[in-house]
Amino acid sequence: MDDAQQTFTALGRCPDDTIDLGRAALAISRLFQPQVNVAASVGELDLLAAAARAQVPAEGDLLDRVQRLNELLFGELGFAGERDDFYDPRNSFLDQVLARRRGIPISLSVLYCEVARRLGLPAHGVSFPAHFLVRVGRGNSTLVLDVYSGGIPLPEAELDRRLAEVYGEGAVTVRSYPSLLRPAGRRETLVRMLRNLAGIYAQRGDDANLLEALTAMLNLVPDLPDALHQRGTLLHKLGHAPAALTDLKRFAEVSDDAEQIAAVTPVIEALAQQPLRLH
């Protein structure tokens, strides 16, 4: 998997707007499934776009264009949100979403944006609290879509209702925090996909794949405090003291969570006192 990790190191050095989100999402698939044929999956996205091009007007009313694309993807082709086994890792792998026609909000959003982009329809992911969304259009002519539920447009009242479920009634609204609907960066989207997978693998006790997910996150964004803390703790558990010490020390330097820093300080001190092993 080292070659696959090098892809994320390279992506971490790229300007965000030069990242090919579809290929990068497929690199996540390949990280955990080395047999994945990235070129073949990109070809499937191209075929979806070709089918959509025959049905979606090149210009005209935004809502009509979105509805036509929705009818193709979620009607004729049967893409849908996975309801039965949400935490199956395959739901996060773009190649598997293409093959199985099932995904979670973020993987379906990436697929939707990649098809829309090929049609010249401006679409971006939105890192909305608890549920990734898609924003389509430009300027004042925009729609916010829930592609996990078939691409339905969400009015402001529904967005506020969803925020109330997370933060409490009236505590946060899209008018008071318009940045909640800003387009998500491509690197940000990849990190969120990997964070989802890290959560799944942690829950399953799959340390090997958890380590791969955390390492890819840190190759993309080297100073992510939560990933540094989690990987350092995992490396400590696995007996890799020098690497654990490096991560946990860096976490203490970049984190602003005083409570977590205080909790990890004795671990850092104990690791620093361990004799260096020569192999």
C-alpha cells in the first residue's frame, strides 16, 4: 500500500483546485482495494456523463436541468442511498458505488459532482453538519441538494430543521452561518471520506486499515490534530514507540484542546524515556 500512500502525499502538495476529485476518490478505493482499476472507473463516470448529456439540456432553467439529471441517476440507473448497511466500507469507495449503485451522502455527492462537472453544470460538495450535501449553480441561482435522498432540493426551512437536530432549535441557521453552505474544498472532501472510513475501521477493531486511513489523512493534511492524536495512540498500542512519540508530540504542538493535551502529556513523557531499540 506504500505506492497508494504516495498518491496522497502528492495530492497534499497540490493546489486544491488542481485536484481531480474523481480520481482522488478512486485513490481512496485503491488504498483499501489494491486491485481497483482507476482508469476503468473514470471511464464509467465518462459513460454516465455521456448518457446524461443526451437527456439534460446544455442550458436553461437550473431546476429543470437538475431534475433531468436526477431522473437519470436516481430513477433510470437506480443510484440510491444505502439504508440497510450504512457502515459497510464499500459505501465509501467510489468504484463500489458505481458497481453497486449504493452509497452514503459523501460518496454519492462526489459521483454527482463528477457527472455534473462533465456536463458543464457547476456542482460542489457542501460539508454540512452530519450530512454531506451538493450545491449546484452559481451566484444567486443555486440549489442545495440531498443526493442521498435522490437529489431533492432542500429549502432553507429544511436546512434549518436539520441544523436544529444537531445544535438545538434556533441555535444555528443558514442565515446566521452562511458559511455552512460554502463549497467544500477537494482536499477537505477527501479528508472527510477518509475520516468516515477511519471511524468504521476503528469501530470494527481493524487496526491495519485504520492506520492506512489515518496515514492518508495526514499525507493530505499533515497537521490534522485529531488524526495525529488517533494515529499516535494507535501506534503506541501497536508498539511503535518512536512513531507514536512523533505524532503525539506534534499533536500537542498544533492542537488547541487543552484537556486532550494534558491527557496525552504523560504518555509523551513515558515514550520519550523509553530506550531506543536498534534492529
